[in-house]
Amino acid sequence: MLTTIPIRASLFLLLMLHLMVCFYSIFGRILSFNNNNNNIMILSNSSSSPSNISDFLNIVAISIVNDLPPQSGSLVFSAIDWSSQVSLEPGKPYVQVTNTEVKFGYLKWDAVKAKCCSIARYDPKVDAGHPDVFWSVRNDGPYHSWDNRNWRKTTTWFPCFG
């Protein structure tokens, strides 16, 4: 009886270690929490895809990358209500892990003349079944992808109003 307690404790520790390794392999990025809307925010240099656990959890990772030419002005992303703004640095992905409800966003590029556009950064009618949604913001507009390789232009820049 006394020998089964250390064995059970060892098995429990191995199970916990296994779960930690699995979690890290799925979400192997630095996590921080955004207190405004309770979404997990991730800043990552990795383009790897998480596993299909996102289907089970009804979550999606939305990545937005500033792929504008160097020295072309600042790029700001915001949720459609401008509740929080994020300055997108060139080449550094901004990733949001969130639920699978519709998510809109607004992009403002302060070039010589400010340019703006809005995107459906996650639309379940379009993106359902895809654990990752990628956005590449370029000088002719934002591009959408599910695999970070094949891109489709969704809209173009317009003059900002207001």
C-alpha cells in the first residue's frame, strides 16, 4: 500500500508534464492577456499552425502582419469600435486568439495621405473550419489566407474620413 502512493504521485507528475508539453506545442508562443475584451493576445514570430484543438474549443487565431514597404508610414489596427488600437510594426505578426464569432477590424495607414479600410478579420461564413486566419497588409490593400502561403486580396485602401 505504501509503495503505490509514490507510484501514483509519479504517474500524476508525468501526466502533468505531458499536458504542459502538449499545451506548449499547441500554443508555443508568449501569451499575454488583453483586459479590455478578455481575449488572449499573442505576439509571435512563428508562422506555425496550432492543431485542430481549436475546432473543439471554438477558438481561432487571427494573425495580422504589416507587410508595407519600409519607411512607408505607420499602420494602426483597431477593433471596429476603436476600443483599443495596436501599432503594427513591419514584419511582426499581431495575433489574437478569440472565439469564432464574427470579428471586424479597421486599418489606418498614415502614409503621405492617410488611407483606411475595414476587414472582416474573422467571418464564420467564410473562415469556419480553419483554426488560423492570416492577414497581410500591403500597399495595395489587405490580403486574406488560411495557410499563410496562398493570398486573396479582399479590399483596397480608401481616403480616411474624420
